Amino acid sequence: MSVPRTMPEADGPLVGVRNAIAVASAKGGVGKSTLSINLALALAATGVRVGLLDADIYGPSIPLMMGADQQPETEAEGVMRPVEKDGVALMSIGFIAGEDAPVVWRGPLLARALQQFLHQVAWGEIDYLLIDLPPGTGDVPLTLSQSVALSGAVVVTTPQGVALEDVERGMAMFDKVEVDVLGVVENMSYYLCSQCNERHEIFAHGGGAEAAARLGVPFLGAVPLAPAIRWGGDAGDAVAVRDGEYGSVFAEIGQRLVAELGKLGAVG
């Protein structure tokens, strides 16, 4: 069933959150969570207040990738306080369900859980809340767009020629729910050999940039395929806080993202 172009209006902005930004991909395995955590950390390093919501209910990866495993504290009336790590406020079903516990829910429960994470979490004063969406164009992205006024969305893809089709699907979803696409990020863009110092384009080259240009949205940057980035996510020690070379890649993407928000008047 197709989604109508005009959706019900979102409930409005989250209390205390100046900018809510969805991080999305049309398919899995493109490194969306890797971008989310490193972008959140890069923004926090500039002194702004940052939150990161793991909206992938079935496959939450933010606790592992951020190296955080504590449960959130609960205040009066069931309001939860986000877990703090490296200057970023975090919330994920992974903090609640427990390690390796599967979440076996149907669509309505997914929507209810997302509503709780948005409106029953004491986010406090947040400049940028990044929302790491599950892949695809299903229940969670639609629920999100109807639950909170998003400042915009970032679409993550890979360099292959098929990236154009992926970006088009992601943009079509956000167009239907009337959310601006702030830009495209190309992950796994190239591999820089540590032995020969030559650049190898393992997954072809330029699909993300080409898609952004063709579709008329900004290209926010390219992230290399690097063992250090992969290791950082697996070990809960992201490169954005410990590696100047790769950390600068995410810092530049963050700068471009903030600039695009400014053009929309969304930074506030």
C-alpha cells in the first residue's frame, strides 16, 4: 500500500531538543550506525549538546558501539534519563532488553516503543538529537515522522552504482512524509592501503556523490573503508574521539550538516 503524500502533522518538537535529525538508509549494511555514533561524537567535541537515539528496535547496536552497557535511570512517572557516554546522551532498547535478548514485536509495539523513547526520556537541553533508524522504509521511519517535527534527514549509502537507486528510495520516503533531506554520506568510499599508501576503490567510486548531484541534495562527505573505524565500533571506542586522521572525516561531515541546517533555519 502506498503512503499518501500528505501525512498527519507531527506532534511537534521534542521538549528541549533544538534539532532532531534522522540518519537513514534504504538498505542494511551500509554503516549507518557507524556514521551515527561518530557524527554524534564529532559534534559533541565542538562543545554542543548531543543526543543519540537508537531507533533500530530489532537490531540495536549503539550500546556495543558506544561501549555503554548500563541501564537508564527511571524518574517519577516512568520517565527515563538517557545514559551518558563521551558527552553524548544515549537511549536504546539494548539498554533495557539486555545483551543478546531478541525483541520479538509486531509493528504496533515498535511504534509504542519509539514513542516512549521520544517522549518519555528526559533528554534535557539538546542541540542535536541524531536518530539512528533501522534500514528500509517501514513502520519506524513513518512513526518517527508523525511523532516529532524532524529538522531533516541524512541518507547513508555506499559507492556502487546501485547507490543511486538506494538514495532515490530513501529520498522518496522522506519526501512523502515531508522531511527535508539534508544530504547524502557515502560510506566505505575507498580503502587507503597502509603498505603502499595507495587508494583502492573496492566498491567502485562516486555512487553517493553522483546520486546526490542527480537528485539535487548536498553531498556531505565520504567515509573510507578503514580497519580503525571498524575496530572502534566493535570495541566501543569510536575513532571520532581517539583518532585525528579519521576523526577529522566525521568532523567535516558534522560541519557540513550544521551548515545545511543553518540554510533551512533549523539550527535556531
